[in-house]
Amino acid sequence: MIIYKNFLDSTFFNLLYNSVNSNVFPWFYRDRFIRGKKSPPYFTHSFYNQKVNSSGYESLIKPILEKLNYKKVIEVRANMILKYSKHFQSAFHTDYKDCKTAILYLNNCNGYTVVDNKKIKCERNKIVIFDSNTLHSGVSQTDKDKRMVININYYDSIYD
């Protein structure tokens, strides 16, 4: 696992943040944060899904992918979790087999991600990168109106 603070140039990061935080950016409702359990809803935006551009906002993602030195994109998705009175934790899961997972935090909050039993704080412009086979879990926040992250699944070398 690798963690970088101030991952993106501040000018580009501010453009990215202001774009996804604007009142015109398309967020899509999901009925529960935790599959199979009663939990709060959240919102998502798919930039790429199953290696296909699905957004129209890919110009916001391309500089991130280039900095990650990607070879092939599998999925890129923004998630926005609203504030609740208690923390909700998603089930531990893996994303895809034999690739990389990166989580870019867009804002500061007391939500976090658990990767390999390590608690990763949500800090603006921080990215955590790990093998996609690693179990991880997201935890909602109680202090800010929203928690926004961008999840990226990608290959960093050529696979058949």
C-alpha cells in the first residue's frame, strides 16, 4: 500500500473538486451504502465502467490516470456519502482481480477507509493505492455534510 498526500497539483485539484462539488455535476442515487443491510443511501458518478467511458467528464480523470501511470482503465467512480448521526461501514470487499485500486479523497472528514486493517483518514487530495485483491472497507462520516472520493481500478502493466 502506498499513500501520497497532495497527490495532484493544487490548481488541477481545485478544478476537479469544484467540478464534482458543483450543482450541475450529475450524481446518481443508490439506495444503500451497505449491500444487503439497512443503511443510508449514497450518490455515485461513473466516469468509466468496464473499460468504457461512461461520463462525458473524462477530462477530469485523465490527469489522475496519467499520474498513476496506468495502462488500462477498468472502472473510475466518484462516491458521495451524506452525513449521518453514526458511522456506517461497508462490508470488506475486493474490487477486481489482479489490478490496482486507488482511492482519491476529495475532502476532509472523519470518515475513513480500512485497508489491510489500517485506518486511512479522509484528507483532501490524498490518494491510497493498493493491490485490488486486498480487502478494504469504507466508513461514512459524522462531521461534514458529505464525504467525496474517487475510486479507480486500473492496470499498471499490460495484461492479456
